[in-house]
Amino acid sequence: MPEENQTPEGIQMYSTLYAVQGSIARITLNRPEKRNALNDELITGIKSGLRAAAAEQSIRVVVISGAGKDFCSGADLSALQKVSESTITENAADARSLMELFTLMRELPVPVIAAVQGRALAGGCGLASAADLVLAAESGRFGYPEVKIGFVPAMVMAILKRNVSEKQAFELLTSGNEITARRAYEIGLVNQVYVDEAFETEVQAYAGVFEKMSKSAVALSKALLYQIDGLAFREAIETGADVNVIARLAKDCQQGISGFLKK
């Protein structure tokens, strides 16, 4: 197992870099020579970075980005070779590792932002879609080309279906086409699109907004938003009422109300 090493950019975790800037944790996919293609080591590195961010009380938001020209081009050739040679049990374990990553992103108490420059394809598009928020540079390209090689983007389907309409999801999943960042924005897959020249500055400013927000309120809002997905209306309202009570008793809320009343 590779050890963590300190670099000028931050801590090297497997094939990722982890750095903290104020209350912003930055996880950088660090395989630029492979267009940040996913393999076991990279997936482990992302999960390690997410867990490190969750363990630091000062962190308010996590930003995932890719080193070099692309965010993530999907699975690398060695990973695809592994799929073709593995047993059912081995493939199941491999799939569950990726499932664990997507679940961890969803359950992290702070927002996860995917900052996409260049290509975000296949598993890379799934990784971006699994984030709570997606910021894209004009150069961004999104797509699920798995069907071209007879593969099914099965796990990311649950994520994509919650991001875009059913017909948009069907088109993306079965056509294998790439779409531009602007098109991804139009269908709801992307929150904001920025020019490449100002992308890093804009990402930093966007993430910085969460430094001013109540960490507990954002965490409760994130958890509730995903918890009510699929619930009947009345059950969703009742769940919201329970969270409302929890929020009222939180220290941040008590202090916020006190400060507001003093104005």
C-alpha cells in the first residue's frame, strides 16, 4: 500500500493530491498522463481524501478536480483488461468499491463540488454527476460512451436519473455521445459554466461561499434533500418537520437567531 507523502501541492494519497485552503478541501486526481483515468488506486485516493475532509471540523466544502487538461476520462485500459479477466466475485468487489465512492460523496456532511475542465467521460462523468454541485469550464465535455463497448453505466444511472429528465438520461446513456459544458448546463447536469481562463478563480469564489454558511445547516439540508428522494409527500413533510426541530436546537441556529434579533 503506497504511503502518504507531503508535496508542495499537498498530501499525496495514492494517485490523488489532498490539500486544505482555509475551510476548503481540494482533492486533485493526479494521473494527467492517463487523463486521470480511474483505477483502483485512484478510487482509493479519492475515498481517502473524502474521509480526511470529513474528519476535519474546519472543512466546509470539498472540491474535486483533475490535474492536466481533463477531469477524468473514465476507466483506464488496465482496469478494462481487469474486468475482462476477472471472476464474477472479483468484478462484484470492484463494482462495490466504486459504489462505495459514490455513496461516500452523497453521505459526506459537507458539499462536494466537481470542478470539470476537459473531458468527464464514463466513470469520470459518473464521478462528476455524483457530486452535489458541478462547475464546468467551457472546455468541459460530458458523456457515457460505455455502450460502445457493450458495457452498461449501471451505478451512475441512479445518479444521472436524479440530475436530469428521464428522456435526457436515456439519450445520454444509450447514444454514447459527448455533450458540451453548455449543453450539460441546459439539461441540468451542470450548475455553472465559466470561461477556461477564469475557471480556477471562479471555482475558488464559488466554494468560498460555503465558508460563510452554517456548517450544521448545510449538512442538515444536504442530508434531508437526499433522504426525501422517493418519499411520498406527507412522509417527506414529516421528515422535514423532524429536521426542522433539530435545526432549531442547533448551536448555529441559536446564535444566528440571537444575532439577527439584535440588529
